[in-house]
Amino acid sequence: MNDDFRLKLIKIRDEKIAHRDELLEMKMRAAIAKQVNSDIDIDGMIAHEQLAIDNLDDAIARLN
């Protein structure tokens, strides 16, 4: 059972990493285009995704 749960957590972590990478790409494109949009807090979204990734890493490590 732990293996199934661990695999699900790994899949979720991989999805979070992909989303964080997409946000970083959006941030870089906006910086290159010199667009400033204060309506969207990309840095906050990136930090939120990174925190989720770190928590998932911890949970996965505990299941090993």
C-alpha cells in the first residue's frame, strides 16, 4: 500500500514541478518583453508550488 501511495505522491510532485517550471518560463518571458502585470503574483505562485514540492519530497522520503 505504501508503494502505491508513494507512486501517487511522486506523480503529483512531478506535476507540481512541471507547473512551477511553466511559471518560471512565464516570468522569464514577461521579463524579456518588459511586461509588468501586478495583477498576477507569479513569484508568490512559484513559491507556493516550491513549498508543495518540498512537502511532497519530505512525505516521499518518509515512506521509503
